[in-house]
Amino acid sequence: MNEQSVCILAVETSCDETSVAVVENGVRIRSNVVSSQIETHRRFGGVVPEIASRKHVESITWMIEEALQQAELTTDRLSAIAVTQGPGLVGALLVGIMAAKSLAYALELPLIAVHHIAGHIYANQLVQPIEYPAIALVVSGGHTELVYLEAPARFRIVGQTRDDAAGEAYDKVARALRLPYPGGPHIDKLAHEADVAQEMPRAWLEPDSYDFSFSGLKSAVLNTVNQAQMRGEALQSAQIARGFQESVIDVLVTKALRAVNEFSARQLLLAGGVAANRGLRAQLSERCAELGVPLIVPPLSLCTDNAAMIAAAAFLKWERRDFAELDLQAVPLLNLETW
């Protein structure tokens, strides 16, 4: 690392992962430490906000120390401190923000506020350079969106879910099939075990719409499960899982590729926790290859919540010298387009 390198230490605590990372010049990950709370929340069938906040408090200090140690850096080599401002759970966000503000104040470093979804999108920048204009397909537990990137950090949401996010639908269907939390990986695994799929509906909405809707699909799954139980029939869980997943993927991929064509995008970016889904990654790769659409997909370690993606997005603000004040507040419903 030379004297001109920009090293940003980033903190991410928007939900149930505590993460601290150090990224050099917005593209080189020097460390990316993640502590998951999945085992803690599994017995409740979902994230309990108060517990998540307490777990962040317990781990944030030693994780900052671990990230610096793995990066082989001392604090005097840091250029800025970045933190997720929102969206997310307000209590969880506040833990990260207070830690980042304290560190920035103590080290007399600039503070950079980052939008969580911008972080997911710019996780792709850690894989290869993003070419503009681009379309990002964001698929996570709380978000399902198609985002048009006209230029760096210039976002326009062209489509979004009208009800359940895809990841949320996965968790609800998994619960109906008596699968553990989080449901996404278990549905994905079960779907690959089925030889045939239980036919499920697809919500295309209006012909020109890029919006999504998964509540009807979720209801169709619940209806199938209830009918089998009423008839005393064995539940074909694998076939149902495959039918559900094929429906979700078909709509996501079709609308994403239509957006790429309409907006003359040079790349399609996959982002968010559900980007780790094998079925989605495979189908998107296959369709993009057929149509000659350049696709960037982050490695699995950068799909779920992590601080390296926050540092990558923060580098855009570093270049503009767009710094936050020390009275920075958490914004649980932070708007991506105005970030």
C-alpha cells in the first residue's frame, strides 16, 4: 500500500449481522469480518430487533479491532470511517452509527454515511468495474427492486415489490413447509431435489410494469399445503419448493432482462442476500449468456450483509468529499434515490 491509498474502515449493523471491514481505494478488501446472529434468532423464526441490537453492542468493539488486525493496519493509516445510515432496524443501525461516530471523532477522520442498498449494489464493484448505464437487480429479505444506475451513485428505482420482498416470501413459504429459518437456503436446496415442479402462478402485473408481487404466490403455496393436509395426502415439499422457486426466478429474470434492453444498460448487476440463491444465479447466468448481456454476480461472501460493500459505496462519497456531520442519525426508511 502506498502513501496515496485511501483506506476506509466501514461498519455495518443494519439487521442481524455485525460487520467491520477495511477496503483500499474502493476495490481491494483488506479485511471483512462478519458475525452472524442466525443461530440466536432461529428459535424465534425471525429477527428480534431488541436482541439484534444487544448482540451488536456485545461484538462491535472487538470486531473493529479484528478488522484492523486482519488488514494489518494501524488507525493512523485510515482515511475515513463509513457506516450504514439506513434502511434497517433503527436500534441496530444506532449501534453501528454510534461506534462509527465515536471512532471518527477520536481519530479526527471524516465520517461517511452509506445507504445499505447502495452497498449491496456496489459489492459488484469489488468484483469488477461497473460500466454505466447499468441495471441492478436487488433481491433480499426486505427489498426486491430494479435500480437504474445512470452514473456513479445516481440511482433510479424503476421497479419494486408491492407487497412481500422475495426473501420475505422465501421465509414464509419455508415456515409453511416446516423448514428452518432462514428459509431461503433450505427452499433452494429442496428445490434442487425435485424431479418435477408443482405448477405455481406468476404475477406479471401490468404489461409495462417492472414492479413485483409475491403475496399471491405465497398464498398459492399455503393453499397447496392446506389442501394436501385436508385430504390426508403426503406433502410433496420438494415439488412445491421447486415450483415456488421457479415462479420467483422466472419473474425476476424476465423483468431484469427487459429493463436491461429498455434502458440500454451495459451491465446487469445482481445484489442482495437472495443473490446467493443457486437457482437464481444459474438461471440469470444462462439467460444473460444467451442474450449477450454482461452479468456481474458477487461471490457468496459479498451477497449477505457485510461491511466491505459499505466501504465500496462509501468510496464514491470520498471522491466527492461528501462527508456526514457527527450529529448523523439513523434513518430506517432511507431513500436510495436521494442518498
